[in-house]
Amino acid sequence: MYSVVKGASYFIAHAPDMVVNNGTTQTTQRKADPNAEYLTQLEKSLRSYEDCVAYLPNQVYIGNMTPEELEGYALPWYEQKALGAQRKGKYGEIMPEDEFIGMMKICDVFDLVKLEAGFSADLKEKLGQHALIDASQLEVFDKPSKEAELRKLIDKEHAEPIYYLGKMVGCIKAAHDFDESLSAHVIFENIVSKASCVLSILHLMDQTDVAKDEIAYVIECSEEACGDMNQRGGGNFAKAAAEIAGLTNATGCDVRGFCAGPTHALLQAASLVKAGLFKYVVVAAGGSTAKLGMNGKDHVKKGMPALEDCVAGFAILVGENDGISPEINTDILGRHTVGTGSSPQAVISSLTAAALEKAGLKLTDVDKYSVEMQNPDITKPAGAGNVPEANYKMIGALAAMRGEIQKAELADFVKKHGMVGWAPTQGHIPSGVPYMGFARQDILEGKISRAMFIGKGSLFLGRMTNLFDGVSFVLQQNSGKGQSEAVSEETVKKLIAQSLKDFAGHLLQE
Amino acid sequence: MKEFTEEFGAENIVIVLGAAEGEAAGLAAETVTAGDPTFAGPLAGVQLGLRVYHVCEPEIKDEVDPQVYEEQISMMEMVLDIDDIIKEMTSIREQYCKYN
């Protein structure tokens, strides 16, 4: 029996100060030329929290609008606002930066996050009103730091400052005097990733009818690494996030695969559940500070707002077949192998047509493809084109080559089987998974019966191989056999008795 | 590119590009002919003037085994705006290529 998807959650933290101070495009620019015109211009291009919430693609990300609705709006989306935009959505929320800094403090178990007194008091009050934060977690705000202490840590002990609205409100201490893997910079990145992962898990558990103590395993699949100098990527974000999220009965581990990480993780979760090891597995990932403002130079040059101001996260609950929820069909697996080759044709064939063909399906049999759902409002002005559309054109061209559609039907194929992109450009975040919430809903409502999730990863960025990677799977309507196919002990006994009887009968005949 | 040109001679080198659209192909072509237009990297201000083609241009396509081309390139040929790429590449070659 296939395992099923029980729910999906999506989280965004608006983080403009982290764009300026922690995004690598900005930190490298500051190293090269601290007086660069770009850095001055960038600060003028930052969006307010309200604009970030009202941004159409963000409302889609948290489930308040559908991808189909977004398609009705012409680019550029940053010049328009979602009517009735809300902080909370069906699948999650968009959190303001100050509250998110507070969550970083809540997620810090080594007293590395230090916050100023007035700011701490504000946060205690604000997060005290958050439905998913427990009152006991607010005690961390009762021991704030004096400004002089923060200054000393920043100036003399290599702590990384934390800013809010351009003002220093705290810092993150280095966790070791010499170990670069525990430097304040790395700890900052990792705590941001952990905090956004925790919030994603909290939203997931809030949406589903599964109790926290039923979660047996968590797989974290971001692109960060935690560890010390002797085990730089030792892990384990999964268990660290599970601890804060209150998943007391869970263990887990981290899975990495660049942007393909989430798809690999989902396959592993589906397998663990299908094999009967665990009843419920959560796949989750937090976001990345490094990628904030990655294309900022192009956006600023074009007079646009700095749109890459969102730290994003997601969480997906994979569970045993309930006879209702959409199934992860682990028999339709696309794999880009070592021998596949790197031409776009080889890559896309291995991830789509080759996998479907084995199951006797055509490319046109998949209702929706979820590819790299990068937001074109962000990527097009940066010269990276419309990423999802390019993927859909390739799948369509493949269908035309295989005679499944006419070449003239290519544009129709893209429209029918594709979607516009809406996810923040945070690497693993847009990769296949943003559609999981909608896909589950669309399948449950009978709008579609089959969706394919494709994750691709640029492994060459790590300099250990020149290879590219990718995996894919199909999410399908539940066959409804989930419950009835479960074999009772009595049935097993009857089956054994019948075979013994048959066997004895054969012996007598001989 | 610069090292190869020094080792084998600019007249013996043909650059084949695989960029996904005209503008990107044009930028790459300009880099190996007139010099890096962004003035970054080793080819800034270096005018190699090399022969440069996109893999979907007929000059290259005609040199390739049709079966290999079908397996490796034909899908992208259907997706890309080939006319735009050819226009861009021809313009760069006419302006800066030293070996045609």
C-alpha cells in the first residue's frame, strides 16, 4: 500500500534587515566596497511588511490564493496588491521580522542569541498572542541583555549583530573561539533555518488531525549544514526542530541534495511509511539567509523593490494509507542517474517520460507537473527567465517528439499541465514542494487525479562532482483500498490453513 | 578560452554555445570576440575575435550526426527561439569575428 500525504504547510518570515546584513550578495559587496552605491540604493528598495504580505505570490505560497488565480494577474506582480491579503493563510503564515527574531531566540538552546531589553519585552507581548507559541516558551525573553554587553560581544568577540528596522537589537554569539563551523555567521544561518523549520512544523501540526506525539520521524531537507569543525555537516536539524516543535516521540535526520533535497526526502519518507517502519513521518525545511537579495543588484538597477526578502519554509506530513488522502506512487520514479547525461533532453526525459513509460503512462496522463516553481517576477528581471515555463516547454516538446501531442499544441500543453511560479527563490523551497498543499486539495476535490513532483539539484556547486541531479514521483488519487486491503489476523490464519490443506492434498495425490 | 587560444592559435578554435535564448547567447559570443561586455574576468578588454556559433545554428547542426542531434538537441530546438538566436549570433560574428 502506498503512503499518503496528510497535509502541507508553508511559512514565510519577512526579513529585510537580514537581506541587507546577511544575504551573500550584500555581504560580499560590502567586503569588496563598503561604500558601493548598490548598498545605499538597496536600503531604499526594501519592502514594508504590509507590502510583503500583500504580494500576490506570497499569498499563494501560504494558501490564500491559488496558482490559477495568480495566473490571472499580468506581470509585474510587485506593482499590484492582493485584495484582502492576510498574515495567516490556509497553509501557514507570513511573520514580521521582529517576531521571527523572537522565534530565533526561542529556538536557541545554547544562549547564543542575545536580545536587547525593550525589544525583548515587545517580543514577549507579540509572541504571547501567537496561537502556536506556548507560554512557557516566552520565558527566554525575561533575561535580556544590556546594550553595552551587546556592543562588547559584537566589537570584541566576533558576535554577529541582529538588526530590526536598521537598528541593532541584539546579536548572535560565536559558539567557539576558533572553530569556523561554529562562528557567529554560521550559527546565525543555522538558527534562522531552524526557526523557520520549527514554524513550518507547528503550522503543519496545527492543520492536521494527527497528534504531535504520533510523529515518529522527521526528515529535514534544507541546504544548510550544522556541526563543528570535526564534523561540519554532522546534523541534525531534524531532531533539533522536532524538539522545539514538541514532537516528543520523534527522532529523525537530515537529507541533503541541493534543491532536489525535498523530493529525495519525500521519497524516503514515503518508503519508511510504506515499509511499515513508521506510521507518520514529517518532511520539513527552513529557509536560507544567504540567498536573501541574491538578485538584488538587478532588482535595484531596474528600480524594483528588493523582492527576495523572504526566509521561507515548508513541512509535509506523510502517513500510512488512510483510504482518502492522495498517495505517493513510489512505482513511478524518475531518476537522473550518473550515466543519464547532462543535455536538457536527457535530464527531462529521465525525470518524466522514462518514469511514466514504465508505468504505461504518457506525459499527457499527468494533470499537473510541479517543477522548479520559482517566481518569474523575481527571476525574469534578473535575466534568469521564467523557470517553470521553460520546464513546461521542455516537457511539452518531449511530448511532441514522442507523438503524444502535435507540435502546434505545445502552448496549450504548457497552459494545461503547467502553472505560474510563486515560490520565494530560496533554492530547495521552490523545488517541486510548493504545489503539495494545492495538489492534495485538487486531488481530494477531484479536480485532478495525478500530479508529478520533480526536484532538481545543481550538485556541481559543491565542487565534488560535475554532475547534476534530479528525482521525481507521482502523487495520485487514493484508490480507496487503503482500509479494506488491510489483512486481518483471522484472514491470514484462514489463508495459511487453506494452503496447508492444498499442500496435504498434493502429497496425497502423489 | 584565453589559454586555449594561446596554446592552439585563435584561427584553429571554434566556440559552440548552448545558451537558452538570444540575449544570453549574444553576451557569451561577444565575450569571446570583442571581450567581456561586463568587464569582469580574464576576457575583459581582450578581443579574441574567435569563430562562435550556437549549437542550433545550421553551421553546427549540419556537422553533427543526425541521430545524435535528435537524441541530444532536438527537444531544445523545439523550445528555443532559434530565429532570435541566429539573428543575435550573426550580428556578433559580423561585427567582431576575425576569422570568417
